[in-house]
Amino acid sequence: MRTTESLEVSGLQKSFDTKAYAYQGYSGRVRVVEGNPFHDDWAKWSDDGRAKDHNYGDINLRDIK
């Protein structure tokens, strides 16, 4: 899966919020430098796929299989 900024996302999963004690949004690893796993960064997205506190881009939740 890729973001709207054409960055690769792997390990996408539902995020668990311990304060609300419920699943809220998504999290996953973003490959910031193409082909280099040492530059992966964790990012979060809202339930509708909008970026939370980062500039890596939104995700299209219809691409999730």
C-alpha cells in the first residue's frame, strides 16, 4: 500500500488507544527512503485514513485487503 505522497506503508494495523480502551485509527511503518529499511518510521492515521501528526500522506482504506 502507498500513501498519497507515494511512500510505501507496511504492517498496517488498527491502533489500540489505552486511554479510551478502544481501537482508534491505524498505524504502520512508512518507508521514508526507497529501498532502505533503516529509514522506516512509524506513523498513524485516523479511522478515515487521514494523516495524524506527520507529512507522509493519507492512505486509501479501500486498498486494504
